[in-house]
Amino acid sequence: MNPSQMLIVGAKNSVSAFNRMSGSLLWTTQLKGGMVGGEFVTLHVDGLQVFAHARGELFCLELSTGRILWSNPLKGLGYGIATLATPGSTPNLTAAQAQVIAAQQAAAASSGGSASAM
């Protein structure tokens, strides 16, 4: 799916992607952050990645699947709400990036991949 047709939502220690036109769920990823802190999720989408902060931990997810690429417990920074930014990034994907996402989703669908990345 073209990223411009996606809506990313952070709630209750999870990140979900929805189709903006139909509202259908594309994927959901549960974030396994620290045990202290609320259920609030801070999000930032940059190109082909979704950055999320929950319960004092930072996560990087693949935009097309929700798969967690890496995480960092941010030791010593506590459990408050975080602000996320990527300096120098552009807010819109190029046509080539959109094609990469579509190809990844087609490959996952043909291999019987699941829409959930939990």
C-alpha cells in the first residue's frame, strides 16, 4: 500500500496502521517497553520507518509491516512522554520509496505473511 494511503495510530502501548480510505486495519505491533509508565505512545513517521516511544523505550518499526527493526531502552532518561524528530527529513515519500513498500507488501502476501507484527 502506498504510504500516503496509511494512517498510523499509537495507543495503549501499541502502534497500528490503517487504510485511510476504508479504515481497515493493516497491522498492529505491541510495544514491550518498561513496566513503569502510562500507555501513551509518541510517534514519528520518516520515510519507510515509524519511530515510537512508549514506557521509556524507543522503537523503530518497518512502515509496511510494523515489524520492530530495533529498540533502545533509553537508560537513565525515565518514563515521561518523549518528543521525536528526524532533522533534515522530508515529510513525503518519493515514488521509488512507495514502490519499495508496495513490493514488500506483495512479497509478504504471496508468501502467506500475516498482517500482524505482534
